[in-house]
Amino acid sequence: MNVDIIAVPLPRTERADAGRNRRAILSAAERLFTERGPDVALGEIAAAAGLGRGTLHRHFPTRGDL
């Protein structure tokens, strides 16, 4: 008997550090948007979260995603 095996990708789980980074970004964004309005620079949000701009854009590619 010939049996074909179909590979089904497993769902990816978020790494612990990636989850912490995402939460830090969201927390900083919420605080800065509340304090200063929606025009806060994304670089300022990244800095307030203690992260680089690349990390912010990896999680939230556009302002709308954030």
C-alpha cells in the first residue's frame, strides 16, 4: 500500500521576547497617544518602549496596524 503524507504546517507560537516587545510597544503607544494625540512619531513610541524602530515596524508595519 502506497500512502502519501501531507505536510500540514503547525501554527507558530510567539516567542516570549516578541510578546514582551509587542506589549511594550502597545503600552507606550497608548500612553503617548493619550498624552499627545495621534501624530506622535513612531520612533518616539519605539524609544518610549525601550526598543528600536525596526522592532516596532516588525510588529506593526504601518501606523494603521498599530
